[in-house]
Amino acid sequence: MQKVFCFIPVLLLAGKLAAQQIAMPKEQLIALTGQWTGERFADGRPKVSDSLIKRLANISLEDCWQYLQNLGYNNQFESGWKNVHPEKVLAGRVVTAQFMPSRPDVDSIIKAKGKAEGRIGATNSWPIDVLKLGDVYVADGFSKVINGTLIGDNLGNAIYAKTQTGVIFDAGVRDLQGLEAIEGFAGYVRGFDPSFLKDVTMTGINYPIRIGRAIALPGDLVLGKKEGVVFIPAHLAEKTIVYCEFIALKDEFGHARLKAGTYMPGQIDASWTDSIRHDFLQWLKDNPSKVPMTRKQLDDFMKERTW
């Protein structure tokens, strides 16, 4: 009787894997990201606009983190990376992939399912096939570096050609010199190693994944800077970016007035009086080229602003 119970979980796992698609089914992805009401890709991923992604690259990572924290999104940031081109800001839409330690029975099911879906090559190349311009390939590789190198310079070139962005891997990469030769390629990884990928299997594309202490969903926006990476839920993307842009404007105004001696530090670094607020609003009108958001976005934000 004991032997029968030992085999039941294995049979159930095999059946579940055989039925599961390599990529999350569209209807499930739409349900998972149901608070997003805008345009979507054919696979169901939220399609945040290119214009917002461009603005995302200019915002403060700390302000972004703070805004998400204020809304209860406490698990969106991860740090401790080694970087390819650390001077490069990474901004784009998330495509996720999950990797696990390999085992023959599971490998055979996944490879058979991939073949039936028309996927070719090694499983670590399958996520690359779905990438589009502006996407960022984000992978949970269970922090494996030695024999956990998800890409080298060949796949790195393929990724950059399709996305013009880069990667975030809780795993390793190889061929650092070749990756550094890809101008504009931004990489956030756990380490560099000359070993090849071994005993690792890709188990899913565009499912929710863990990246260190953060959670990433397909269609999230991600911002990567020297401090680390922050994942922004698609439905909060515009509000997050406008908030960060507003804080940047507020800071620029405050710095300018402090340098000019108009106000004392204690006046700027505390709740503003009505006179300072009116001065700031006039400054915005006098400097329209400094305002990155639309007038409607600014007006809508100001209605909710409590200072």
C-alpha cells in the first residue's frame, strides 16, 4: 500500500505537466493581469505604451519603489546584481521564464510538449523566440551560476536584436567579453562563469516568477539602475511614472529656490505653505519644457495630491 501512495504524486505531476502549455494560456494571463484595461499583445500580455517606457527610463528608482510601497506592493525590488554595462538604464516590458533543476522524467515531458508546440532548439532559447521590441527577458534561474549560464554572446545578440534592451537573470551568463561588445545591452545577473548550461530545464514562459525577494509578472514594466531593479504592475505604470515625474519636478523647483536663497531649508524640507505651493505651480507654468507628463495627467494627479 505504501508503494502505491509513493507513485501517485509522480503520476499526478506527469499528468499536470503533460497538460500544461509551455507558455501561460492567454485567458489565464488576462485573468492574472485583470486590473489592466488597456491594449494587450496577442499572447495576452499587457502592452504598456512605448511612450511610457521612454519616460520610465528617466524616473528615480527610489521614488518608484516608495510609490509602490505606499500602495502595498512591498515585494517589487531586488538588488545585489552583477552588471553588463552598469551605466545603461534598463526599461521595458517583462517577459518571464522559469528554470528549475533538471530531472529526466520532467525533461522528457517538457521537451515533448515543446516539440508539439513547434518549439525548436534547447529549452533556454524558447523564451527568446517570443520577445518583441521593448521587452526585457526576466528569468528565475534559482540563482545558479556554475552550469547555470542561461546565455552567452550568441543568445545575447539574438535577445538584443529583438528587444533593444537586455536581461534580468537570477542565474549566470557566460562570454562576458562578447556580451560587453553588444552596445546598449543591459544585463543584471548573479555572476559570470565559463561553464555551459547543465542540469537546468526551462519549465514555463510568462508565468509569475520570483526574482530574489521580488515577484515579477508578464507585462509588468521593469526599471533597472545601479541600485537594482523594480517591477511595476502594468495597471499602475502610468500613475507610478507620473508620481515620480512630479516628485522630480518638485525637487528641481526646491533645489532652484534654495540655491537662489528664496526659501530656508526648513521651508522646503517640510510641508509646503500655500505661498510655496502657488510659487511651484507658477514655476510649472513658466517652464513647460520641464514637464514630461501631459496636461491632463498633471491635472488628474494634482486633484489627488494632498502635498
